[in-house]
Amino acid sequence: MDSVDLKLLKMLNGNAHISLNKMGREVGLSTSGIRRRIKQLEKHGLITKYSALVDPKKYGYSVVAFVNVDVDSRTMHELTRSLVRHHEVCELHRTTGAHTLMIKVRAKDIDSLNKFVDEHVQSFDSVKSVQTTLVMNTLKETLLNL
């Protein structure tokens, strides 16, 4: 990967709909050259997929919380297998420290969040403790800041 590839990644990360022609003008390559480089970035796994970013608030999900869970490691797989199926779960991380799992959850309201935690987290016998932290305001949120 060279500086041109990095520029292409930055442009696509900012707007996946940017035209190949415009990208070419920005970096001094032909449209076919840009297409070839993007295909190589995809082939090497630097670009894994393209998707639309949906505004959660406009979709009705105005509550964001981080749910920290301490779970018995012998049965953690059962809980994580269940959690990944729920649309409320935006991120699921196995962590070090006081908690085994950190879950980023989006919910319509506090009642929906409570219901999710009660029914889909605390309902597992292997869960030792749950700590929920509400997000007051998101100041920055990116997958990778290029």
C-alpha cells in the first residue's frame, strides 16, 4: 500500500459514492487505474465491504448504552452467540479487566434498553454481574479514522 492507496481509502471512507473520475483527478490517475487499485485493496482485505450509514436517531433508536458483563468464561460462547443475533447490539467485545464483555447497544428508549438487558443478558445463569452506562452525547464515532 502506498500514499495513493491511502488517499483512495480516505476518499472512499468519507464517501463511498465518490466517482472514479473524481478520485482519479484527485490523485492523478486514470479511471481504469483507480478501478484497478480499488480491486487490489478489496482483494487484499483492506476494503471489506460497502454499506450505508443509517442515522440511528432518525430510525428511532435514540438511546446508546455500553453494557459491561461479567460472565463465566466456560459458558460465554452461548451468551455471545445469542447476543450477535439481536439488532440492538451494535458492537460486542471480549475485554480484559473487571468485565468479560462490553456491548454497545442502541435502543428506542430506556424501557426498551431495560427490557433488552433483562431478557437477553441477565437471563443467562452464567452472568455474574451487569453494569450499564448510558451515553449522554456522542462526540466522535468512526470505525477507523484515516
